[in-house]
Amino acid sequence: MKAIRWLVLASFLLPAVVSAQGRSRPGAGRGALQGPPPQRAVLEAQVFDRFVGKVSTDMKLDQPRQQRLKQHLQQSGQQRRQLTQQTVQLRRQLMRAARDSTVTEAEVEGLLTQFEQLRAREQDLWSRDNAALSQILTPRERAIFVLEFMRFNERIRDLVQQRTEPPSGR
């Protein structure tokens, strides 16, 4: 149960985790754009450190390369978080529009166009991340990192889906 709570928490945190790492004043400001409360920032930092620690151990990274990896993830984290939030929001809009017969075809087309543009931005971020990671990791290490990151996100997605689905009745 503790592991499930940690993974569910991480599902909400990992895209945001790297942004908390660069904060020097936890709790400074509480606006929506100013970051999470201090307790959440601490948890995000722990999740982030565990993930980086695990992949660094798996890849047998030395301390300087582990630090460079961590720094890169911190730097790209805010943009990754924003794209994730936009994807979730747009997916919800698209699901509502697909089910709502009062939404015009032109409105649905507009949402699909926005989705396509968002996917292009995600691809651009992926390409820039891959280029940056190629300066830190060998091709094999990048493959390990990508697979671990995908596996982690899949586990989180599954746990979140389990939490949001209604219990099956017998």
C-alpha cells in the first residue's frame, strides 16, 4: 500500500519534480505559477532524487555525469511539466467535444489542430532532450534512461487509471 501511495504521488510529481529541484527558497510565494507548498516540494525532490539515483545506479554513472544528468532534467522539467498539463487539458476538451453533439465540426477540427501542434512541441522537446542527453550519456545509457523513464511513467499511468476508474461490481 505504501508503494502504491508513493507511485500515485509520483505520477503527479515527476513532471513537476525537476522544477522543484532548482528552488532555493521553498515556500516562497503560493500562487499557481509560483510553485508547490514546501511539503510537496520536499516530496517532489525526494521522488526526483530516487529516480535519478536509480537510473544512475543502473547505468553505473559516476558522480559528475550523474550531476550533469540531474541538472539537465531540472532545466527541461518546467517545459515538460507545462506540456504534460496542456496535454491533459486538451485531451479532456477533446473527449468532451467528441461526446457533445452541440460542438461543431469546426470546433472539433480546431481541437485536433491544437493537439497536432502540441504533439509537434512534444517531439521538439524530445529531440532537444535527446541531443542534450547524448552529450552526457552513451547511446546504450540513453536507451536505458529512456526505457526506465517510460516504464516509470507507464506504472504511474496505470496506478492513476486504477484510482480514477469506478470499482467493478460483481
